[in-house]
Amino acid sequence: MNPSHRSGHVAVIGRPNVGKSTLTNALVGAKISIVSPRPQTTRHRLLGIATVDGGQLLLVDTPGLHRDQGKSTATAMHRWMNRAARGALEGIDAAMLVVRAGQWDEADDFAYQALRHVGVPVVLVVNQVDRLKDKTVLLPYLAQVSEGREFAGVHPISALKRKGLEALTKEVLALLPEQPALYAEDEITDKSQRFLAGELVREQLMRQLGEELPYATTVEIERFIVDGALLRIGAVIWVERDGQKSIVIGKGGERLREIGTKARQQMERLFDSKVFLETWVRVREGWSDDEAALRTFGYHD
């Protein structure tokens, strides 16, 4: 074993919609985690494998961590997402707390306190610094959020523009134990192509539908067949009401075709293969608050 080689699990934690998945994708160098402007796009705990000079970062991308609203108001889906986010803190060697530049509120502090209880080194990742109109506010902001809090390092970055990632990677790697790589160099995630295909369809639902509807949808891959150089994929989009079904399909099937086309293009890019994608929309009432339905659709610990 090369004694200077380090590898370990790094949780990517923060409140919803601060760029955790964008950061994970940027560090891995491939799109394994879906991204949209909407909060709570990420529903599953997902491992991104970033093999770099001198080591390997096993990035645990998670749903946004937020206070549990309690069983009286939170749906089964919300409770599942909170469990997934908290489960990501088990067995980690370090953590990156991702916040949006210029902002720190109760939700950020809640995520920080959750990490304090785990007892691993935490690097503060201040994302979207490129969006700050007045750059002179950055240093006072960094001093303010660091005061009274223990961070192993503080890194202003832009995950989208891949700025500041080299220094961040080097510092996080130094916090990991000396051990061989845990995954092969060409592996980028622990999730299957089948899982990733479903996520890429769901990404288009998040991007193309209205404010509320994406949260009433999920995707089940019913068929995934390798046919020579072609992948034949059948995806079912589940909604909770008939009215939602017609919205997803759109006039003359136009929206469903657009969702399918964009998702297929993303699959072909990620899988480096031609894809034949078929999509259907079906109704299962109240699936997002039904523990049995969630397990059927792949939401299980």
C-alpha cells in the first residue's frame, strides 16, 4: 500500500437547494446526481466516487437536511428523505457543510449542529460566490459564519463554474484515513444504470412542471434491456391524481415527449450508448404518503 494514499467517506450536507448535487457532480467529473432549481430535488442517498491524485473521495450526496415536521404534518416521503439525510452521517470520515455565499440561517445552523454530534472534521463549503454582486462582503461573511464554530477549513467556491475545487479536494483528502482505494478507478457511483435512468426522467419532471406537481411524481424503471449497443428502457411516471396525469402528458402528448427526449439525451451522454426510451404515466393515489408504495418505488433504507 502506498502510505500517502488516502480514501474515505465524505458526507455532503446542507439545507435544501444550496448546490450539494452540483458540487458532487463537479468533483466526480460526471453527472450522477440530478440537478434542478427546485429544493428537495435529491431524494436518495447517493455515493459519488471521485478518484484523484493521491486518493479517493467517496462523496455521500443527500437530500437536504431539515427539521422533521413531525408525523402529523410531514408526509412519508419527507420522513424518508430526512432518514436518508441522517443515515448519510453514519460511518463517515469527514463532512462538507455546503452553504450559499452570503447566507446563514437557522436551517444552516441545524445542519451544522447535526454534524457536530457526529464528531468528524467539517469543512465549510461556501458555494455560489460568483453570484455575489459585491465581492467585498465575502471576507466579513466568512469571518462571521466561522466565529464560534469549528471548521477544519473554509472554502469559497463555485461548483457550477468549477472554481476553487482543487484546493477543496486537497484539504478534504488530507482529512481521510490512509488506506487503499475502496473502488476501482473507473467507477463513479454505487448506483446502477437502472437507478440513474429513473433519476434522469425525474429530473425533467422537476425542470418542466409547475411549482407543486413535481413533488407528486416519481419514476419507476419497468424495463432495462441491453440490446447490443442499444439500451431499451421503459419508464413509468407515477402521479397521485388523474388531473396530474393529463398535465404530465400535455396537449397531444407534447410535454411527455419533451420530457422523454431530454431524459434520453442525458442518458446517452451518461451511459455513452444509444437509448430507446418509452415513457408512460400512471396514477397511484396518495403514493407519497404511503410507506408500502414508497418501498415499491425503491424508497427503502
